[in-house]
Amino acid sequence: MVFRICTSLAAAVAILAGASPAVAGPRPGPAAGSRLTLTRVAEAGGAAAVELTCNPDGGGHPDPGQACAQLSRAGANPARIKPADRYCFLLYKPVTAQLSGVWRGRTVKWAHTYGNSCELNRATGVLFDF
């Protein structure tokens, strides 16, 4: 009974506001939540992984708001992040970064090996800085 009253009241408000009362379910797109696993594995040993959620921003990442903003601007493709303007030493200590999960309703997967962690951080900003 209470549900019917609330539904009828919501429909009446929508009609008075000029909106269509037939809105069902969440809309896909930018408002949809995202859940990603980010990993960083050094060839010389050592690995780290965190979960990142966006909309709402959270998970184990130390700066989820900034990481989600970077991914949003790059369309969830870390290769499209604008690299920082800084130099890195030519020290070869390969590190592989991986991203996998669901971004705004679609499955995403990405991996790339960088020459060292400085190159990784230069290329991906805060995304793999954990």
C-alpha cells in the first residue's frame, strides 16, 4: 500500500514537472559504477595490487578520486593518459602494470611493461602509484 502511494506520488510529481513518469532502472553510461583491479609487478621481484571503484570513488587506492578522474579523461585506457613532463634515469628494471575489471558497464583489460617504475609513474600518473 505504501509503495503504491509513493509510486503514484512520484508519477504525479514527474507529470507536473513535465517529465515522463516511465523511468525504469539505472541508466548506463557515466553514472554507472566501475570496479577495477590494478596490479604492478616488478620483474626483479615485488608486486602490489589494489581495487579501485569509481562512482562512488573508493577501494584500496590511496587517491581514488584522482585515479578515477584520470581514467575518465582517458576513457579507461591508461595508454591515453597524458604523460608527465619529467625525466627518468635509463635504468632497466622492468615493471608491468595491469588493469582489469568493469568500467561503466563494459569489461576492460589492459597491460603494459615499462622500463622502470619511474617510466610507469610518468606515463600513468597516480593510477599505479600505490
